[in-house]
Amino acid sequence: MYHDTVLLQNIINELDIKQDGVYCDATLGGGSVSFEILKKLNKGVLISLDIDTDAIDYFKSEFKVKYSTNIDKNSFVFEDKTVNLVNENFSKLKEVIKDIQVNKLNGIVYDLGVSSFQIDNPKKGFSYMYDSNLDMRMDKRLKVTARDLINGLYEKELYNIFKIYSEEPFSKEIARNIVKRRKMKSIEKSSELVEIVRRSIRGQAYLYRHVSRIFQALRIKVNNELGVLSDSLLLLPDILESGGRVVFLTYHSGEDRIVKNYFLHNDNFISLYKKPVYPTEEEISKNRRARSAKMRVYEKK
């Protein structure tokens, strides 16, 4: 199931929501941010994006539960509030708001990474906890899966993915053993990849810490997560109103570095915090994924 977004009330407070404003939840997920924004709007507009159609379907089902209202379209009006559910990634935000015929946004939220729901779904192949196919696509329209990368890339290319995206210390050994193994038989299942990692770090403790890094690196590469984030950041000066705010939740050092460096060198924005905001111990105890979360908030001049 989906967890509530980490630092949810902090996010809503930082957005400083205007009742008639236009707000974007760039990563819909379980919809907790979108539902909280909706509570604050009166004749405003909500745009909720997700590249996973399961998230959009889940939001519709939860909407029915909360408001006893069936939703059969991705764009609808509810209590004078306009809601737009869009199956697209946030690098396409400029085209999305143009299609919706909105000029600019008053606020955007990015809850980056992968949701608990996606991790816990064996069919998506994100987790080493299930013996599933090595897929890892958030968007099923993507053509390349983790299986394709594992079985098709050169050893050096695999090494670079593991080293750059997860800083795995055994990247070289794991890449080499993947290539050796696939010469005998293609690698199809998560359990096969876990076994390769185990053999590559023989004698080392914390096996699943290494496995987790490898799965994370493959997921980031399959979905081009860092590239999509970089592309989306470039859109912000054009799509945000003056005084508009953008809130980021990052869970990976690569994501956080991209966000921090972009705003360090952009005079169009001011940072509302000198340092990132971290979740409370209570939040971490409820959701282990929260332990690596960082929130950053910026306002357009």
C-alpha cells in the first residue's frame, strides 16, 4: 500500500497555498499531497502527474472513498475545484500546463524516487524481496527494462551504472560476474541477480545493503530519473509565478545534489532554508523510507 508522503504537513505549510491558486503535485503516488492541496483550494486548480497509471487509478479509488464520488475522467470539477490527473513525467510540465490552458503555477511539489507501493508490487520488479522479473519500469511505455540492461550492456557500462548511481564499492566485481553468468544463461529474475551480488562480495557482511544499491542503480538508469529531474528544473523559471514555491523531497544523494546545485547557480530563486529539513523520529519509525528524506524549499523572486 501507499504510505503518506514524508513531512506532509511541512510540505503543505511551505506551499503557502492560495485558495484560487494553481498547484502541481509532480509525483502523485498515493495522493496524500494532492488531497491536502485540495482541502486548501477554493476555485483553484490542481494538476497531479504520475508516470505510473496505477497511481492515477489509486487516486480515483481513494477519491470515491473520501468523497463518495465516482471519477470516470482524468479531468473533472469538484466543489468548484478543477482537478487534472496526467499520466506523464514532470519533464513535460510545460506541455502539460499548456494543454490544460494554465498560464503559470503557484506551487509545485516533487516527491522523488520510488513509492512504497511500487517497491511492494512484485510485478514491477523493483525489490529484491520478491523473486520477480527484472523490469523496474515506472512507466510501462518505456521500452528498456532492467533485464535488458543486465543482459545487454558491456561490463564497463554496468560498472559505471553501479558506481555512479549507487556508489557501490563492489561495482567492478558485480559487473564482471554478471557478464560471466549471462554467457551461460540470460539473467531473468531478481533472485539470480541477488545471487550474483552475493558471490561477488563473498566474505563481506551486510549483503542486502549491496543488493539494495544495485537494484537502486538499475531503477534510476531504467527510468532516467536524474535526467528527467534535471530537465524539469530547467522549466521552473518559466512555469512558476513570482512568489511561487517549489518543494523537493529527495531520498538519494544524486537527486539532492542536482537540486542543490541548480538553485545555487540560479538567481531567479531564493532558498527558504539554509539546510535541508529532515523527518522526525516518529515519521521514521512509521516509515523506514523516511530515514533518507531531505526537504528543500525555494521561492521564485
